[in-house]
Amino acid sequence: MSAELRIENLHVAIDGKEILKGVDLTIRKGEVHALMGPNGSGKSTLSYALMGHPNYEVTAGVATINGTDLLSMEADERAKAGLFLAFQYPTSIPGVTVANFLRHAVTNVRRPDRKEGEDLMPMRDFRKELREQMEALGVDGEFARRYLNEGFSGGEKKRAEVLQMAMLRPSFAILDETDSGLDIDAVRIVSEGVNRVAESQGTGVLVITHYKRILDYIKPSFVHILFGGRIVESGGPELVDRLEREGYDWIREKYPEAARDEDELEAKEAASLAV
């Protein structure tokens, strides 16, 4: 079996309110997919549910990574299995440096059977690899000594996420609106980092976004439109161009049942993300 992230008929609810209503999606290692849709369609819900956020209840469906049941795993086990999520709004961790955070994370992902208290990745090896990745991504060496995301600009937070992706070497990476809050130069720089990591490591990538601009740099071969809690259209880059020209009116007309769900879903997902 080829390495793949497979999602079949996935239903997800929060506080008993269904947001995803049967999502089907397969991403193979090395593929780049884009997931687009209006606010409230369930894009962030999908990313959180796949990563194991406890507030998101999977009520039906299957998700596997390389043939192994993803939904039965805890969040840390999903990371160890090769899944990575770059958050739309990364959390600050005062008192924990980027380097210290990464050394612990890398050790635990690469040694999934490690017990608490056992040795971390040798410091000399870790420093060498971190330095190489930071140089390749154009990240200043001082970055490693700063507290994770504390006082970071929007662009710095997203570059920290890409650095984590480079060091953790995931099989599959979900980028949840990585372009949110970034100016065009920051979008380009972050995208170049994602491309470099994905190409050098063969990572399968799911880019979740509202806008075409990041897809000018991270070029997907597969594009999906999530609407009313379901993927209603899949195709190639031509779908991005059509959305840029026409918005979602044609989707609403083509899928009236999904359109009726959309306003309700927007309120539900907004409430869920505020939890």
C-alpha cells in the first residue's frame, strides 16, 4: 500500500451540532491538495478533528494514515504516526525556547516508544540539524533562543511552524490558513519554506485557504471545495481560477441543499473555534 492519508464519510460534531456531514478525501505522500470554501463550511473543523482536538466528536466515518486507524489515537500518537498541523493561530509558550520545544518534539516523534525521563536527542546532533534547517529556510540563528511565538510577528509565527514541519519530517502536513494575517512578502517567504520541505521530504500537503494568493506559490495538483460540510467539487487548479472569478455563487446554485446548510454551519463553526 502506498503511503496515504485516507478520509471516508467523516462526520464531525461539536456540542452535539453536526458540522462535517460526510467528507471523503485521499492524500498520497508527495501530493499537494488545496481545500477551499467559504467561512463556516467546516475547513478548520476538519483539521482539528484529524489532529485529535478533544472538543470535536467524530460521529461517523473513517480516517487512516498509512493504513492505520487515525481516529483511535491520541493527538501525540497522531503526530508520531506522521501527521502535522500548522495552526492558523499558533499559541505562544512563554519560558520555552524554540530550540527546547523542538528538541523535545523531535525526540518524541522519532522515538515514539520513548519514556518520560529518558535521554533526548543528543544535543550536538540536534544543534547541527537545527542549524542546517534554519539556514535552508532563511531563519536567523537568534530565533532558536526566543520563547516559542512570544512576541513573534505573524510572519515569524508561521515561519516557526514551517521550521517545526522541517524538523519533524511528517508524512502529511495540514496547513490551516497559513496565509492568514500575512502580507504578500510573508506569504511568499513562508510558501517557499513549505515547498522546500515538502519537495525534499516527499510530504503530502493539504493547504486550507480562502484565497488564491498562497496557491500562486504552493501549487496544488488537486483542489477541493468544501461547502455545507461536504466536499462538493474536486478538480485541478482551474477550480481556483473559477472561484477567483466567480466566487461561490455558482456553488450555491449548483448545490442548493448544501447552500441551505451553509448559514447554520457558519454559526456552528464560529462557536466551535471560540471554545
